Amino acid sequence: MAAKESDDEENDGAGTAFESRRIHVSGYERQSQDFYPTPGWVTEALLKNVKLRGPVWEPCCGDGAMAGVMERAGHKVVATDLVDRGFGRSGVDFFACTAMPEGCRAIVTNPPYGEAGLPANSAIGMQKFVRHALDLTMRANGQLALLVRFQWMAGKRASTLISSGPLSRVVVLTKRIQWFNMGERTTTGQHHHAWLFWDCSYGRLLPPSMVFSP
């Protein structure tokens, strides 16, 4: 099934939250300068190291960069975003959703770091996103994969939040992500990243495994 969905498609998800409509400012909307399509190899690194169950929800689909990789790997993807970037279902506020789309068992996304009224890459905005994503995952007895900056995981509040769910694997990317191609002026990315993967079928008392992926 294509990740890009038509307006009349059924089984879009949790009630009216999945209707195309204007949404109040929630802190989830990414501004144009904060839009960073995820390079394909980043999503491929996740898929090489975890096994996703059932259809996948990509709630920050942007232009479909991540959804396309998952779809080509054989996964059914429901792609949504608050902003219309020409892919998936737009006008969907992640924070207004009280459940995953119908049938979905996993959330996979590169979450926005910004928060309304706060600087971009705000730790507060990130914690809010992760907390809500974990809540939706636990309700669905599902899985959650989030791409995060490696340094963010070391914060006291972040580490407490991360440990509150059934974290089963950390996929550390040994290559830094280049978010923009500026030709000869392109430089190495400034941050290391990792995939955090929670799985509700994983024993809560078991420590997560850590793998390194190029």
C-alpha cells in the first residue's frame, strides 16, 4: 500500500483527529527552516536492526523520505503530518491523537525538536513529543522508534523518560547525518544520532541491547 493516502481512504485512525482540517498551534508544527528530510540510509539502519510488527505510522512524514524507505522494504505505512509537504495526510496534529491509526502497531519517525515559543531543538519540546509517543505506544501494546541526538539521551530528565518505557534496543549511527547537500560547501554533520526502539513485547526488567550501524 502506498504511504501517500487519498482523502477518501478509510481506516485513517483515531476519530476526527485524522480529518484534513486546520489545527491549533500545538508546538508540533515545523517551520520551513526546521524541515530536515531524513537521508535514506538512516531509516535503512533501523530496519536492519529491528523487526517491526504490523503497519507503521509515520506522524512527521514531511516529504515522505522515511515512509518511502519503509514502504520499499515491504511495510505498510500510514503517513501523516501537520504541514502539507505534498505527501501523506496533512492537517494531522500528533498531540491531538489519542491512539495510533487503526491497525498500526508501530510508530517510526524523526521527531521535531521545537516547541511553541521556545528555540528550535528545545529539550522541552522533545520530551513532550517522546512522552506522548510512548503513551500511544503503550496503549497499542506496540513499538516505537525515534531518531534522536545521542547527546540528548544523557540528560537527567530525558534518561528518566526513556527508561519509563520498554526500551529494547539502541541503534547507534556511527556516521554523522548530513541534513543538507550544499555541494562543495557540504560539511560533516555536527551531531551523532541514534535510534531508540521501544517494544511492548520486550521484558520490562531486561536491559536494552546496543548495536552500532554505519
